[in-house]
Amino acid sequence: MPIYFYGADEVPYGRFSNFSAHGVELDGRFWPTSEHCFQAQKFTGTRHADLIRKAPTPLRAAQLGRDTSKPLRRDWERVKDDVMRRVVDAEFRTHEDIRAVLLSTGTDRIVEDTGADHYWGRGRTGTGKNMLGRILMSTRDRLAAEAGPVGR
């Protein structure tokens, strides 16, 4: 049975949302949410990245990260999946509460239930790539393997 998530306030799986209020430390910097961190990586080394880090909400960080007037880093399309993997890994290693929820999903399929995003979620038709869900599942598998039989 698939596990669907979207809104950060949905219990318990909303914690899988990048808008969830779980800070992330990556590359020596603290980010209020994984959304802040991910969006800023599009503009690494620029003032815009720092503006995103300081955004008051994850929604504002997302808006700033999608600002088409700012040039993305040249390699963004090539590295965006790896960036999301690193961000998600850091988030779930840092926070025991959400790690426990992720591990509790066993082998169930995890799906970001958004019709608006065909790449990161299921998309309008339900046939999207669901890359965030896939990254969550691979993170879960790594964490479960590291925990061994006792942690499952």
C-alpha cells in the first residue's frame, strides 16, 4: 500500500515534506528546513543563496528558489537529484523523530502526492517520476541497513 504525503502538517507522513520544520546542517551551514537548503543550492556561492537561507518560511524559500530572473548554477539539471539526496540524508540522520517515522514505513512505496509537480511528485496524471519519494525510499533503505535488525 503506498504512503502518500504532501502537507508538512499532515500526521505522521507530512514530516517527509521539504516544508517540515526540521532544520538541516549541510556543508557547515544551518538551514531552517530542507526546502531552504535545496532551493539555495541552485545558487551556491551567491547572495541569492543566502537570501533563501534567511527566508522566513519554506514557502518563501521555494518562491525565491524559483525566481526565473536569477540564473541557476550551470550544472543544476545534472546535480539536482544528488543535491536532494544529500539534503534528505542530512535531515533524516539529524532528527530521530522523523527517522523513526521513515523507518516505520518498512518497504511501502512513498509518494509525494502533488498534482503540480511531475518530476518530484506523482504529477497531475499520477504517472510522475516521484523523485522525492524515490529518494526517501532509498534513504530509508540505507538507514535501515545501517541500523541492522535491532533498528527495524
